[in-house]
Amino acid sequence: MTEAFRDNAAQSRFELTVDGHTAFVVYRKTPDTITLVHTEVPPELGGRGIGSKLARATLDAVRAQKIKLVVKCEFIQGFMKKNPEYDDLLA
């Protein structure tokens, strides 16, 4: 399995490409905050934990940017409930 994570700023989304398919988290950014709006994982990647890998990589990227986080995406909200070590990112 080959994986590549990136911040695709041109499309305002974080992307994780696995085996030729791309899962992504759409965001809106201001100078002080980033709002995670929607997560999408292609059916071809379903059931492989790709959503959780994408969520973790996204939250780590937000932490590295040192900006506050607003979460509108239900998937990311659920991930954060199971991983409270990311709660300090919340605006």
C-alpha cells in the first residue's frame, strides 16, 4: 500500500492518496483558524482505516500550523472524541 498526505491549498483540502485513490478533508481557512467542513473517503478505500489515518494526519498538520481549529465535520468530531489529545487545538 502506497500513501501520500498533502495540503492541497489550491482546493482547500487535506488529501491522503492510497493506491491511486484520494480521500480528503475540505477546509476553510482564516488567518487565525481553520474550519474542517467535510471528510470524504472513496468506497475503494472503505474499511481500511483510511479515514482515521487522514483525520490524524490532518490534525497533526493543523497543530504544525499553530492555528486554532473549528470542526463542522461529523467524522472529525467523532475521531476527536476517541482521541482527546487533539482537544487543545479547538478554538
